[in-house]
Amino acid sequence: MQRTILSVTEVAAYLGIHRSMVYVMVKLNKLPHLLIHNKVIFTKESLDVWAENKRYNQL
């Protein structure tokens, strides 16, 4: 299984939010992310699960 790795800019576009909001959400631990050598990265799969859980919890 191949994982899709996304950058902060790609996550912002994917979620339809500003890059600075992505950093705020990372700092508050509101988005699933990884820190590798001080670089924030994301997997598309973990963001999809996170978004689905958010949507489900709002119903």
C-alpha cells in the first residue's frame, strides 16, 4: 500500500484553508501530522480519516 505524502501547502489546498491555518492547527494538535527533521508532513489517508471523523461527529 502506497501512502500519499502532502506538504503544508498541499494540505491547505486540499482542505480549502490558508497555509497559516494549517500551521495553527498543527500547533494545537488538531490535524494528524508527522514531524520529520523539523518538517511537517501529512498523509492523505490520515487526513481523509480525520475529515470523515469530523463529519461524523457533527451529525
